Amino acid sequence: MTPRDLALFHAHGGRVEAARAAFGRADWIDLSTGIAPWPWPVAGVDPGWERLPEPGAIAALEAAAADAFGVADPAQVVAVPGTDLAMRVLASLLGAKRACVVRPGYAGHLAAWPDAVAVSADAVGVQTFDQDRFPAQAGIQGNRCCAGNPGFPPARENGTAETGLSLDSDLLVLASPSNPDGRVTDPALLRDLSTTMTVVVDEAYADPAPGLSPRASDRLIVLRSFGKFYGLPGVRLGFVVAGQDLAIRLRAMLGDWPVSSAAVAIGTAAYRDHGWRQAQAARIAETGTLLDDVLRGAGLDLIGHAPLFRLIACSAATRLFETLARHAILTRPFADQPDRLRIGLPRGAAGLVRLATALEEFSR
């Protein structure tokens, strides 16, 4: 496979049709997206296709999401048709003069802010520590990026000059947990940065933890995804958590029907299903441990992780991608990091066995 052919899979995960066209087979296991392979059961929900979403129903959805995110005031939680679109709307609303986007990271951040300056995590004062020495808190399992918390080594003083951002930077966009390495940025650092600029934190992979949502304001804006943890990306549902002023402006821009009736019904019921949420978190944790065993058993270098994916470093990453694809397993390669692959969670023992078999072939 040439670099040009591989480029089909660089932009986003989920390119199963392209993989099928390139490698054949019908029974693909898609590990490229970082989406939970166990969807919330929608069978008993009336999608309401024959009616427009009612304002009260949208408010009920936002209240259910607010409860899940630990946000006291549901008015701060705005339903959007996916956070990818929400970022483009926010770019227009915020009107930043000098935006900075942490790289490497989700490609959608630069798509929403194409003129942004790319900065590294180190450039904003984030440091990475060994999770075994500094365990993740608040239920988020991932690599820990910390500064300013008791029990963690001291970081640089806050402020744009000390953190490496330009003195005229007025917007910072990053993900926490980050994509693709799963690093979790210390909330105290982000709150401190929001005193000097607007900070947009993409918490698409934060569930089931509240993350920064309870601290959201017009200067500390949090994006939350529904589809990843609940395994329903086709619903196209997400949330912007912000201060009331920005929430009012965002709702005005989105109009009366920001999401579909089906998204409202499914999202409300799913967020209220606390038992399923707890069971899903347990499934994700258990399968993640099994996946770690398979990857380490194959001698792969596991360099990053979030609940729903793992990041590996491999000098022969292209060959590994192709080997897995011949076994109808799709993973996520990166144009700017050609020695890395992101691998999501397989569903059940059969997926793990197929992955282990493919990795055994690669190791020969």
C-alpha cells in the first residue's frame, strides 16, 4: 500500500467502505473510531420521525445530559448535532483574533479554526506523568497531564508568556482526554489559562466522568459527545457546556430545532439509564484490560490510552495496518505520525481472538 492509498484512512476513522474496496471481505471489525462497540439499546424508543422536536423535549434532553455531566444549571448545556459542527459554529461566535490549537490532536479542531497556530502540549505548560505513579482521578482512565495539583510535581507558573503561548493568544483549543494519545490535562491548569484567554476543551472521550463540565463558563467551554460512549455515532448528538451568555447566543444561532426528534428521544432515555451507564463503563474497562494484554503479548509498544482506544508505536506501522486489514480489522493511521496506530476496543472474545491472530502473523 502506497502512502497515497493510506491517505484514505488518515482524515477520520470509520472508513470501512474504503477498506472493503481496498482489501475485500465483508466481515470487518472497525477498531479505527474509538467508539464503544456496545450501543445503547434503542429498540424501545419512539424516534418521533413524524413530528418536530418540542422545546420542552429538548430542554428535558439537556437536563438529562446536565445531570450526567454534573452541571447544576441545565441552561448551560446546549444540544448540538454533533460537536464537530458545534466547533465550526463556535469559531464564528467566539471570533478569536489569534487562536491556538494543540497538536497532535483531533483534525476537526484545525478544520474549525484553519488559521489557528499549532502548539504542542508542552507549549501550554502541560507535562506528562506515569499513570502508575500518578493515578487518574475522577474516573477518567488515561495518561495524566498535570500541573498545579497537590501530589503532582510542580509545573511552570501560569500565564501566556510562561506557558509558551503568544502574549496575544486569545483562544486555546485542545482535547482532554486527547486524541490520539489519551492524555488528560489537569483541570486547574485549564481554569488558570481561562483567566487570560478563552479555552475550548473537547471532552469527547471523557465519559463517564464529569470532567470539566461542572466548571464551564463563557471562558472555559466544554464539548461533550454522546455517540462515543453510548455507541451510537449515527445519532449525531453532542453538547456545548458554557456560561449562560454564550449558551443563549449559541441557541439563537442553532434555531428552534438544533437536533432531530430521534436524537432527543434516544439521548434523553440513554442519559437517564444510570444502570446501563455503569455497566457500559465496566465493559469498557474490562475489555480495555484484555486489549492491553493482546497488544503487549504481541510485543507492541503501548504509548497512549483512553478508555475507548489505545495508541501504539511501531516502526512498521504501515505493514501492521495492512496485516490487520487483510484480517478485516480496520485501525487508524496518522499522516503526521506514520509510526503510530490507534486501536479501539473489539466487541467480545471473537474480536480479540481475530486481533491476536493477525498480530501473531505480523510478528512472524
